[in-house]
Amino acid sequence: MLILRGLQSPDRQPVAVTIGNFDGVHLGHQALLAQLRSVAQARGLPTAVVIFEPHPREFFTPDQAPARLSSLREKLELLAENQMDRVHVCRFNKQFAQMGAADFIHALHEKMHAGHVLIGDDFRFGSGRSGDFALMEKIGMQHGFSVEAMRSVLHDGVRVSSTGLRAVLAAGDLRAATRCLGRPYSISGRVVHGDSIGREIGYPTANVQLKHNRPPLSGIFVVRVSGDHISPLHGAASLGVRPTVASNGRAVLEAHLLDFAQDIYGQHLRVEFLHKLRDEVKFPDLKSLTQQIALDVEQTRKFFHHLDVDAQKKS
């Protein structure tokens, strides 16, 4: 997959393009991307996705911006998994925010050479969110490219959206999150050095670097962890501010990997959240915290044991 900065295309070949934030790349996004692939294949065009970095709401109201579901790297990885040919990452700054809706459409035509544009039925764009499907279609007809709108994807009668996904993650409903995504929710990042408290109390952890503005969920979880050089591993993870051992309010993702003792510093891991065990709690001392961690690990082992038993029954 080719990753480009801005709307400028490396060649003059027409493309089938879609536009949006694609935060989380949930089932609604996946349906849009599948439709784009179908149209592109029928017309012999490469697929292109336009995304914005940072999220526009992070630019306009950073203190009120929604929790990120995916970092830029995670988003690009997911778009690659959905077989996109090109991704144009547009820096959302003051200049881009002031671009008129018509100017944005002209840029799609003149810089990207859009041959077909597919957007969600509620997509708005341009300064003051003044652009909509009708304007895109009107200018498209003038310049000779087609425009198509795709309706929202429903699950159990409810629209699949990034907003809805954030809500179920914040509530700790990982089953609902999995249904919305078509896969377990995950966070990926590089393993970095922490304060080694886990190692001191007998439960060493992989400290996974967070690139989100803030995580959309918190608590203690059963997780599955994978990486470029390790097979999927079972673990228990803490995602939160660690009130017992820290007071800086900074969110940290730490995963204790069961029956694993290799050095994986510097590796890039994906942590899949399978089940929430409990909320974060501030314990009176490290001894109490250690006792609770032992219970969390025991519950994690039981979870995977039941998972294996269910899999055997189905086979």
C-alpha cells in the first residue's frame, strides 16, 4: 500500500477514492471499503483513501475531542488489511480547515485525478462543513467523475459508528465492540521500558507505548498479544493511570504475558482486548495490589481454559 502526504497523486491515473476519518475501521468503514474495491475492480482503477491527521475535532477543540480508537499507524495497518492501494494522509491544519468545499472537490479532481468518489451518506466537508453529497455530485458531473453515496451499516437495527464504538468500549462491553468491528478491539505499539514495578512484585509486564490522545477504555482485561516475531500469547493487561503506584494521571498499557519470559523490548505488539475483568482500583499498598493481580491472572487462565473447552466441543 502506497502512503502519500496530501492530495497530490504520483501519476495521472484516475482512482476510485473515498474520504473520511476511518477511526477504528469498524464494520461500516469496512463495508465502504469493500464497495470501493468492487467499483474500482469493475472500472480497472486503483483504490485511494483520503484521511485526516489529526482528527478535525482534535484541531478545533482538542480538550473536547473524542478518544481515539486507532492511532495513525493502526489506521494505516487496518486500511492495508482491507486491500487499499493508496492512502493520502492530509495534514489537518488552519490552512486545510479554511479550504472551501468546492476547492476541496476541485483538488480531488486536479491533484488526485478522481474517477469515482464514494462517500458515506452523512459525510460533510470543507470550511464550516458546508460540502455534502449534492455538491460533490454536481461538481463531479461538471468534471466527468462519478459520485456515489453509501448508506450507513446497521447491526441489530443500530447504526455502526465510531461514536457508538467509543460508547461500548467506555462501558467495558467488549462483546459489543467485537460485533461492531468484526474483530476484537486492539491497541498496538512498541514495547518500551517502564518503572519495573511489575517485575519487582513477580508479575513482569510488557509496557506498550500509547499513541492515542487518550485510550477509549480502561480497566483490567484478558488479552491476546501478537507481534512480528512472536506467536499469539495469552495475557492479562492493565490499561489506565495505575492509581496505586503513580499520580501523574498518564495512561499506561501494561500486559503480563502468561508463561513467557523472552526479552521483547523494542518489538511492536498488538494487544487484543477479549474480556474485562474489573475496573482500576487504588489499593492501600503493593501487597494488596499483588494479591489482586494474582487473582486477575487466575481468572485470565480460567477464561482461556473455557475458551479452549468451547472450541473443542465445537470441533
